[in-house]
Amino acid sequence: MIARDRELLCRAAEVMRSFGPVVVELLGRQDGGELPAGPVREVGDAFAALAGEFLGRAEELDGGAGGRVVESGDGVW
């Protein structure tokens, strides 16, 4: 595994490790049962950034998107 992949996995571990305490904090900050938008957005942004890093790395490993076909169990998408 190259250093870049190791760093990506370490970043994922950090995000996942901090997710539990964030959820507990959000539970305590509910307003009438509803979550505050700001912290929910921050969590979403963190996961979106991490997902983007994983997808970008997968694209690099595949050699780019040019002409690539992804097959699912139902056929080609």
C-alpha cells in the first residue's frame, strides 16, 4: 500500500472515530426533536469530502474515466 492510500485510510479512521461523539452531542442539541442545521451540515460536509477523496483515488487507480464502464448486477450503468 502506498503512503497516499495509507493516509486516506487514516483520514477515514479519524472521521469515523469522531462520528460517535458528534452523534451524542447532536442528540443533546436537538431542539424539540429537530437537529440544528449547522452541525448536521458540518457532518455531511465531512462525509462528502471523505467520499470525494475515496472516489478520486478510485478514479486514479482505474486510470481515469475515459471509456470506463461500470457494471452492476442488473447490467451496465
